[in-house]
Amino acid sequence: MTTRILPAAGDPDAARALSTLLSQLPSAEPAAPVPDSTTLLDTLARLAGDSIDELPEVVLVHERIGPVSALELIREVALRFPAVGVVLVSSDVGPALFSAAMDSGARGLIGLPLSYEELAARVQAAAQWSVGVRRHLGQGVADVFTGPGGRVVTVTGAKGGVGTTFTAVQFALAAAASGRRTALVDMDLQAGDVGSYLDVQFRRSIADLAGIQDISPRVLQDAVYDDRTGLALLLAPADGERGEEVDDRAARHIVGALRSRYELVVIDCGTQVTGANAAAVEMADVAVLVVTPDVVAVRAAKRMVRMWERLQVRKAEDTTVVVNRWSKHTEIQPALIEKITKTRATRTPVPAAFKELQAVVDAGRVQDLDNRSTVKQALWTLAGELGLLSAPEAAPSGRTPGAAVAVRAAGPVSRLRRGREG
């Protein structure tokens, strides 16, 4: 039997050493090493999309892989592709790491420097396990998390009151209306309002998944509320103190499970940086930062972006800014916000028209917002601009004001420029 092996090593020297030894193994078919966790997951997802049988029997994960840590990567591979045997390659072969690797779903641990005999033994054991799983589960493997991962979009507010939750809800509604299977997650863990905006009460919340090591499809379904809008809702806990149960490790696990079951996962991260929502922003394919065109909000946006960079959560240039409550008379225009925060502003700002929203917001029925609303048109157009819709034409057409309107240099703009280096 030929054993297909996919090594993942960020260090070029380690990748070459692995490839050299793997090529010497009998009946081995090693693939070219992948350099990071994102490429590994994308490669496995593409293969699984064709057929489960196309997946390699063994994946080798080097300890210095990134940007996701080796143990977290192993956990996600084991969750999404349970018929693949994952082996950790590490200079630490102590009992603590061995136990942690097994808890994450690894099938073995290989010490550094590499030994041919140990490599052959661990690869063979993992391959036999993989073949056994595929033989005994058969088509049942497809019922677990094996499909290509969906996109994750986080929506974070520069400060309170800028319209973060409303934006996240409208993005999710637009995606669902376009035909995408969409989950909306409330990760504003102490003050989440997604349920209030959609008039939903549900006894389960994201906190109920925090302590579960293996989130099966059935366990996930029990925690998710299938709303009549077509959205799958994972709400924040009703008791805010329970939000502390969702740490960064739990958040990664939960987001990984969701992206394996839904085409799109929209996460409302609120305005406070926690371990959980920082992990979500780090994992996101698209990270949106909502800001209003005023001095305080723009300074808060700059502060948020700088914090993400210091924490190595996300680079400024990889962050997308949505300007809410915009008008052509506003002194602070999207082009200036983009320059100050060093982020990328969307082409479509959202107009200031709260009167259109007040009735549905007060009633907790934002899904009933009239299609003629300029705010809804802008947000749904934005959803298309960000690639959240199954087809671009699914978004309602609306006027798209230019993002680089001329900025007057007086008033609040001068204050921002003076404080830009602060």
C-alpha cells in the first residue's frame, strides 16, 4: 500500500530534511512541503472537496509552523479531516507535550533531530490508523467535518455605538438571501445584542460549547438556533459573566467547527478586545472594522488597529474599514480614515439615515428593514464588495459614493492630523 504524506514545515531547512528522509521510506508518496498552516488547511480542503479518498493518509506538522501554533493546527486538522493521521515533529519529546499533542488529536510525536527509524515507525502507525478509520467508517466520515472550510468574516467596532452589530446582522442576512449557508455568531460575550436585533430567545449559547473538546455536528447543532431568516445563530450567553468561559482556545475550536459546516461565518466581535474575539480576528478571512466619521471614533479605530498589531493578531493593511453614518458633507472622509489608520477602506460607505432604522431596531426586527432603505442598500452592496455573496448580482443595487471625496482641512480634520502620531 502506498502511503501519501503531506509535510508542513515553515522552516526551509526542516522542510528539506523531512523531504529527504520521507523520500527514502518504502511505499511512501511524499508531497511537496507546505510552508504554513493556512496553505495546509486550504490544500486539505481542496482535496476533500474532490473526494475523501484524495486526502493524504499522514500529515506531518513541524513545531515551528505558523501563523497558527502546531497544537492548534493539529486540533483543527483532526476536527475537519478526522480520517487523516497527524504526527507532530518537535525537539521536545517530553510527557507534557506528548499528552498535549494527543489531546489535540495527534497520532504520534517524532523527535528532532530526525531519525529514519522513528520517522518510519510513526508514519506507518499513523497510516495504518488512517486506513482503518476510512475502512470502518466508510461514507460515515462524510458526516463529520470533512468539507472545504467556509469563509470567516469578523465585524469589530472601533468603539461602542458605531453600528457594529447592525452591520454584522445585515452582512449575514445579505449572504443568506444570496443563497449561502450562513452562520451568525455573537462574540460580544458580555453585551451581545444579536438576539435582540432579530427578536430571538434561545437557551443555548456559545458558552455551552466552550468546555467541549470534540464538537461534533450534533453537538454544534444543539447550540445553534436556526432562525426563520435562514441564518444559523450562535448567541452570546444571557448571563454576561459566562463569557469568561470562552477563551482563545475555545474560540478557535468553535470557529473551526463552524467554518467546516457553513459556507460563511459572520462574527460580531463587539468593541472590546478579548482572547476569544482576538483569536477570531486572527483566523478571519476578512476582518472588518466599523468606524464613524468623527474624531473620537477614528482615534479609537487607530488605537484598535495598533493593538491588533502589537498582539500580532492582524496587520493594519489586512484590516478593512467600513465607514458608517457617512455623508458627503462630513469633513472626515473615508480616504482620510484609510490614511490615518493605514487600513483599507471599502469603496462603499454607509449613509447616515437613522430614521430609516429606528422602527425596526426598536421592534427588534432588523430583518424587516425595507429594501428601499439606503442603509440596507449600502450594507448589502458592501457584502458583495467583500465577497460575502454567492453572486455579485444578488446584492441590491444602490448608489455607491466615492470613497475619496475631497476633504476640507479645517475643524475635526486638523485635530486628527495633529494627533495622528499620538
